[in-house]
Amino acid sequence: MRANIRLDLDHSLGEIDPRLFSGFLEHMGRAVYEGIYDPGSPLSDANGFRTDVGAALRTLGMPYVRYPGGNFVSNYDWRDGIGPPEDRPVRPDFAWRSIEPNTFGVDEFVRWCRWLNAEPMMAVNLGTLGPREAAELVEYCNLPGGTQWSDARRQHGNHEPHHIDLWCLGNEMDGPWQAGHCTAEAYAAKAQQAARLMKGIDPSIELVACGSSGRSMPTYLEWDRVVLEACWEDVEYISAHRYSRNTEDDSAWFLAEGVEIDRILDDYAGLIAYVRGVKKSDKRVSVAFDEWNVWYKNRQTDGGWSHAPHLIEEVYNLEDALVCAQFLNSFLRHADVVKIACIAQIVNVIAPILTSPDGILIQSIYYPLQLFSQHARGVSLTPVVDGPTYTAGARGEVPVVDVSASYDPASGVVSLFLVNRSLSQNIDVQVSFGARRATPNPTSTVLTGNDPKAHNTWEQPDVVKPAPGSASVGAEGLVHVRAPSLGLTVVHVPLEGEGK
């Protein structure tokens, strides 16, 4: 099979926000305890932070990490997780029927983020707590001193403010499973009150309002409309969530998941434009896609009232990784709409990294995030693709090649991200760049294999792993790429001419 891709450096969607490659950490299962935080382990430092986990996460270059939930946050009192650890209360966790010792809390999380070279993205409880407690958390984190909660932070050894600039106003409040679940109107009123109190403490912060928790919700988009119309002047982002699944074991259908992700982002673009028009507003509100991943194999969410239970420790395979790459492709193709995205989650719980007492296992979904975060720089280009289609079950005819591209004016490099959805056929791709020509030295990296169910194990940790690919430049300055079936191909092309 063959495909042609045309890229024009004058046709872009705008800057790629590095926050698209952020992560999510929840107090669930072994994500925190035995995940990032494991005091007493020979693999942990003096703060209890797992150094092998930290090294693997640094390679992903996540600029922000969302915390502490997730469903957990809606019954969480942040005040339980501050002060001397030995004085902190042990609580039952409503969301996951687990025991929360609170030995890891706000200050430990901020310290861990800065150790990781990431910034904290803090969620507040608008389920069982309210606007006042949310504003007091901003006071604790961001004021220099001289008030009750900022002085409490200083007394706990954190003399300088944490300077947390990105905050989530609750989590999935449209969901009946959520502690404090309410109607869109009730949530919007509470979120607006919280936003105004929080920005009254620190006007510099940015806020994410809860959008729909999924496209299958009966209130999808109507919830978002109500919230946006009420909170438009008070928030900067509306959240979107999606967990993709292949419960029917139909790989052809599953590998067309990017079509659904595009629809969700198109939905939000239209809704935001509508509310902006109704408001006659010059303000821009963007999407924070702050939970996304594949999740369907391990549905164990009941902790049985134990500490750090093994919950939803999904095993990820090659086709899962290719779906994750399509999330990232869609985010780049909608770079004008989505500014923040958080893979959910980062360690042990539906995560790219699994831990044991002896080390870590890198799962297949780790590699798309690594490749995109390292190479998607500058502006997002608009690819024009002329290529074959295939029948993706109920999704109908879908392009075989799923494509996004970036151009970094500072280096003069185009990065091309191609997912070949075909289960069996390689594709020869020709790439042109308008009036520009490629230099003779493009490079290519592929993540591929013959079996969509192939996955890494503790015994065989390198079954799914990136390898060098094939790319060359013809006499006409076009790039020729071999995109293997069941594969993600990432191509880096330095261009000739000015503008580097």
C-alpha cells in the first residue's frame, strides 16, 4: 500500500502546549504507596521516593502531574495529609474501599513533583467539601505567610510557597459513582463560588471545570454547556475524559479509536465556540483532557478495606500502545482546542510503569508518550493525507494511516507521527513539504510487531520496544518512509532553507 502526505509550514494549528504530555497520580491501589513512594525500600531515597520510578518518569518529560484524584478526591480532606506523619489520621477511602494512611499528602506531593522536574496540578474536593476548604488549600499552598494556613505550611517546614498555578475544580461530578454527585446546575454554582474564592486568594492561578466524564453519559455536552455558561468568566479550561476499550476483541475496530477521539474534540470545539458566541466574549476557554488511556481488562476496583491493594493493574499490549498514539495524534491535530492532557495513570494503576520490590517493568504504552513528548515541538501542522482506507467494523471505512506532525522553527525539524492501523500490510509513505526540501538525513523510529496482543512481561521486558525505522530522501527532496503494519512510526526531518 502507498500513501502521500503533504505538509505546508504556513498551515498550522498554532503552538503545541507541552502540557499535552502530562500525567495523573491518584491515591488508588499501588499508585502512591509501593508506586512512587516506598519508604524503607532499598530503591527509595531519603524522602521515600522510588528512584527507579523517578528516572523512568523523567524520561517521559511530564511537565505537570494531576493529583490526588480522580474519584478519591471527592471524599478527601487535604488537611488529613499535612503536619507530622505520625499525627495524621488513618481514613477509609470511599472511592476504592481502601485504607488511606495519609503519610503522603500535599507537601510530599509537591516535593516529589519538584524532584521529578514537574509541576503540580492540584484537584480540590467539591464533592463532600466546598469552596471554603478549596480556598484554604490555595492559601496553604500559595500565600507566603501571615495567615492561619500559610503559617501552618511554614510550621511544617515549607517556608516558601508551593506556587501551584493549575487547579481542578473537583472530579467527574456528573457521575453517580462520585461522592457528592449533583446536577450540572448545582455543580456549576459550587464551582463558580470556589473559583472566585480561590482566585481571591491568588488571582494568578488557572482553573479547570469538570466537564462530562465520558461521551456515553446521558448528560454529555449538556452538562458541559451548563457549566461553561455559568463559569465562563471564572475558568480557563473544561475537562474531558476517555478510557478506550476493546471488550469485543475486535482489533480492526479498536485500532480506529482515533476517529472517536477526534469526534470528542470536535464536539468540545463546537460547544466552546457556541458558548463564546452566546456570551459575546473575547475570552478563550480550552480543553484539559486530564484523564485518558486504554482500560478494560482489569476491572478490580474494590480494595477490600486494605492498604495499597492491587487495583486495575492493566497489562498493556501493542494495540493498546497504538491507540494511545492515536490519542496523542488527535491532541496535536486539535492543538488549538486542547492545551492540557494527562495520561491516567502513571505507576501501577492503569499505568505505563509497574513496580515490584526489585525494580520496574516498562509497558508498551510508555513508548508513544515518550516519543511524542520528546519530539513534538513548536507548531502543529495540518497534514493532508491521500491514502487507502479499511473497514473498521461498526466504524465503517477509516483511513489506514493516522497522522499528525509538528514543526520546530528553532531547529528547522519536522516530526511526523504515523500510526499504520493495518494488521498485516506495510505502507510506503511519501512526504512533501510545499516549497521546502528535506535534508538528506531523516531518522525514523518504529514501535511495531506481528501480534496486536504482544506485551512486555517481567521475564521478557523488551517484547514491545522502539527500534530504528526506514526513511530516506529522494532527489526531489521528498521523504520516503516505510510504515510497518501494526506500527507507530516517528520520523524526524531537518529541512533546508531559511527559518531554522
